Amino acid sequence: MTARSGLIAVALVLTAAFIATPLVLIFAQAFARGWSTYLANITAPDTLHAVWLTMLTAVVVVPVNIGFGICAAWAITRFRFAGKKLLITLIEIPFSVSPIVAGVTYILLYGGQGLLGPWLDGMDLKIMFSVPAIVLVTLFVTSPFVVRELIPLMQAQGSDAEEAAATLGAGGFQIFRRVTLPSIRWALLYGTVLCTARAIGEFGAVSVVSGNIRGETNTLPLQVELLYHDYNAAGAFAAASLLALLAVATLILKGLIEARTRF
């Protein structure tokens, strides 16, 4: 056996052991008690609410991050300004900070005893342990994904085409729509897929700020933990299978985008 064949064999074995086998076990356990039990578990009111809340969070967070990513990448790659390196560093922070730390930080900022807590109470606004807290903390942990996909591509492409369009009389929005956007669309879509996957699967930061209120502030990852702690293994694996399906769909879409960018 050549070294190449050996490395391929090791990669396949490790992939089967650490990725494929857990996925198979999730679905095997989810359907262990039959299709009817599986359907009953995934259509339980609390689980359906968790699915709805997870999708709602993604629907709010992803478009905001797309807008932020485009604006930040454009500013960083097309302009020179004071604080540019600081902005890049701030964008990287969610990658280096633990999600648990991010959740605690939001509690210290928006909680009842936090920095803005008294002011929020005076305005009769509740952020912590509610849906807005879930959205805010998910925005934080997912904010780098789109911009980090766009910056390297836009730096490599340069601004020659945009400058040429400007000399021909095109306006700023026209340049973006007809020149910039077509050239970055695949990187933008790739970053959007990664952002969506993280928003759907985020656990640590959301678990800190949501309060884990059954049927109210539990996202799908939190619902899996709750069902498991309730000794409802069938329900936990059924909910986990939904997350696994979303993950597989995301990987397939990611692979299609990567294949498309090669041409």
C-alpha cells in the first residue's frame, strides 16, 4: 500500500468513525420506536415552537449579517481610513471569544443588574431571557462569516472595474449592482450558507441569554438538551435529526457552491 492509499484509508476511517457513524446513530435512535413515534415527537408543540424560533432567528440574523458583511468588506477593501485595522480586529472578535463568554457579556450589559438594565426597566423593555436576546447574541456570534468570505476576494479582485465604471458615469449603486455584486455573488452566497448554519446550530451563547423557558425561548439545539434531560431520548433524537438534516443540507449546498466557483 502506497503512502497515498494509506492516507486516504485513514481519512475514510476517521470520517466514518467521527462523522458518519454519529449521524447514522442519530437517525437510528430517532426512528427506533417507529415512524409514528417519530412524527409525534417532532410535531410536539414545544418542538414545533423551537423549530419556529430557530427559523425566525435565522431569518432575522442572516439578512442583517449580509448587509453588514457587504458594507464592512466594501469599506475595508475600497477605502483608507483611520481605525481600519481596529475594525478588522473587532470583526474577528466573535471567532476568538467563547460563545458562553458572549452570552455572559450580554447579561452584564442588558440584564436587570447590568449596565443598561435600569434604563431598560425604566423604558419597560425586556431583552434578556426573551427572543430579542436570542437574536442579539446570535447576531454577535455569526457576524464575521459573510464579511470574512468577502474581504479576501474583494482584495484580490481590486477596484479597477469599479473605477472604470465610475469614469463612464455610473453611480455608486449602479456600480455595486452591475459590477461588484456579480463578481462577489458566490463568495456572498458561501458566507450566507455558513452564517445560516451557525445561526441555526448556535447553542452556548443562546443557552445563557434565553433562560431556557420551555415553549417560549428554547431554540432547537436547546430543545434537544431539554428533552434529553427529561429522559425523553426518542424526542431528543427526533429533534436532533432535524438539526442533522439541516446540517447535511447546508453541507450539500456548500459543496455545490464550491464546485460552482471552480468554473
